[in-house]
Amino acid sequence: MKFRLVPLVLAALFAFQSCLIEDVRAPQFVFEVSDVTVPADVTAPYGTDVRTVTALVPVRCTENWSASIVDETSWLLIAAQDGSNPVGADVTGNLTLSCDFNEEYAARSAKVRVVSASGQTREFTVTQSAKEDRISVDGEQAYSLSAESAADIKVKLLSNRDWTAEVPEELATVTPAEGIGDAIVTIKAKPNYSCEQGSVTTVTFRAGEKTVEVTITRPADVPFIASNAVDIHRNYLPSVTEGVLRFNCNQSWKAEVLSSNIRDFALSALEGEGGMGTEIPFTMSPNVEEQSLSAEVRLSLASDPGKNVVMTVNQWTGFTISVDFHGLKSADACPLQPADESVPQLPFSSGFLNSGNSQYDYMLTGTPYVFGLKGDYLVVRNGDLRFNSSSSAYVKFPAVEGYRLAYVEITAAATNKNFSVAQNPDGSVIIGAKKTLPKDAKGIWEFNETEYNTPYYLIVSSGSSRLSDWALLYVK
């Protein structure tokens, strides 16, 4: 019995000794890194200037560690490293790498060495992909318009290189048509005047080998006729004897003069084929009446008269002096072509008595022109005249070689403003007494002793004001 207990005791002692050995054995050493691949670049938020790629590389190590780049390179940097571990802990830390954008069309690589506290080393390779052409549209890429519609379409373009726009110029234009990197471009879609079968306009943006498209679709068989807005209510000088109506349609058209009190008003054509920017020249006689004249022309589709537009031609009156001055009346005035070399050139100008005001606060619409000569008299006329200033302003009536200023007539378009005529721009020498004019009232000044070859000035009081019309008479 005593001898059988000995093996049991020895077995227990051996097991106990094994436990003690297991408890004091050193922890297992772990040190692991892996190769990493980073892209050539990244898409940054629009409007920012990000030029680097950031990569987080895991490093598993049971010791403290540090990292360095094996071969010095300008495109790769170690931005941060977390190599501090509790003793014996199996921890994965992050190594943060910063890579410049790869602007080359070939991949590149570099090695990074990681060294543990006990001197163990590991190396891994950082590979950056080759640059790839990239271009895209941030937003809508397909638009639908009616046949006659024109539109400005804003497109946000994202690209990592230089790009160009390709577009059929007869249907659209792109501004800018080329650039580098991200941009906002404007596609100006022109009306399509030959779209009986419908059409799709494709604008292609190309960056190297990559492209992106924006499409503009118009429906099929949409007859239309539309006037060019610049010619609606077009004002012609009283001496002008010809003009042009411009309109757009995609079918045959007919024209009809609905009404006209313009003398000898006539269209050169009453029907024709459709097209973009169709023109109908017209002729007329000069306006020697005391009021403006007008004509209305209806343009319609030959196949559908219900589709039409009405265009108005206005011919200004060239003579607004309302009194009989030395026997000169409007019916006696002789209209002149503006290019007539016998007419003196009249350089009008404007300004402010308070120099602190911007010149943009003053607006003179239309160009002053000579309307007629009658014996010793020269008639000058202009239309709308506005003063938008808190300070007094003036308009200079120019000197005319061989003539003197004899008559000024204005029509006020604002209420209770003060006007006067002066010999100098500061209004200190008044030759035409101050007049307070209610709206639509006329102010008239006659002068018998003004100087020849001498400029004079119309002075307006403070505050916004406007003249709906004005006229001058010079005497030889």
C-alpha cells in the first residue's frame, strides 16, 4: 500500500512544477505589417484645394515601435505614428501616411521600415496608383426644352486635369469652352428652328481619355413663330427711312400690315420660308409730324394663322418745339440723315455740382441728334433724360460753331423739381430763371442775347428727376 502511493505523489509534484513554469514563461512576440496601395488622388469638396492623399496603415506589435521611410522621396511623408504600447500588450497602432497627388500616368512606390523596441524590423511597400483622367458633372445631365426655347444652363464640372467642351455651335455655346480642374460652365442653348423631327443636342466635356455628356432634348414637330425681342417696340429716328423686322419660325410664314400711320410704310416681302433670324426689310418716309408714328405687323405661320406674333415699329417725332418761334414750325422742318456732313457735331456731356456722386447716377438715354435745318435755325432733340442723384446736376448744351443758343424746351416727368439755364456748370450765373415744374409740364426759355460759339448748362435741383423730352434751337 505504501509503495502504490509514491507514483501518485510524483505525478502531483510534476503537474505543480509544470504550472509554475507556464506562469513565468515570456509572452509571445508579435510584429506584423502589410503592403498598402493608395489612389493617385481624391475628389475634394468643390471649391477646396486638397492636394494630398491620406492613408492609415495598421501596425500590429507587442512592443513600442517607430517608422521611417527607407528611401527619401518628396511625395511620401509620415504624418503621424502611434507606436506606444503597454508592455506585453498585443496592440494594433496606426501609421498615418501623406502622399502628394500623383500627376504622372505611371504608378510609383516607396518602402517604409518599422523598428520595434527590441530592434526587430519589418518593411512594407507603399504603392501609389497612376493618375487617371477624371471628369464628371455634379448634378443634372439631361434637359428637355421646347423647340423655340432658349436657356442658360449652369453645369458644375468636376475634373482633375485640363478639359475642353465640344458642342454643335448652331444649337448651343459653352462658356468657358475649356479650363483646368473644377469649374462652373454655362451652356447657352439656342432655339432649334429646324426640328420637325425633334433633336438632341449633346455637349461633350473631354478630359484626356475620359468624357461626360450633357444632353438637351427638343420634341418633334412643334411649329412656332417668335419675334426677336430687340425689334419689338423698336424706336427709329424721324429721319430714318428704312429698317428690318427680325423673327424666328420653323415653317413657312406670312406677313400682314395691320395698321400704320407712318408715311409710305412698306414691307419688302409678305411671305417666305422659315429659319433662324429671318429678316423682312421695310421702308418709310421721314416723320415731319409733331407726334410719333407707328405701324403694327402680324407674322403668322402659313399653315396655322392662329400661331402668330404682332410686331410694332415706332417712328419718333423729330420736332417737339410747341411754339411758333420766328416762323419756324414743325411742318417746315427739314429732316436730315444723322450722317449728313453739313450738320455740326454736338458733343453733349453731363456732370454733378457735388463731385462726390458717382457718374452712374446720371443717365441720358438715346444719342442727341440734329433733327433739321431751316434757314438760320438748327433744331436739336433728345428723348429720356434722368437725374438719379441727391445733389444738383447739370447737362452741358455744347457750343455750335457759328450759332448761339436761342431756345430751350423741356418736359418734366417728375413732380415739382427746379430747373434753370446757366452760363456755367456750377449754376452761379443764371440766364434762364428757375422754374418749378409739376409732372408733364413744359419749361420754356427764350434767349435774345446769348453768346455765339458758347456752351450753356441746364441745372436741376437735388433729388431724383427725369425729363421725358427736351429740345434746343440754335440761331445762326
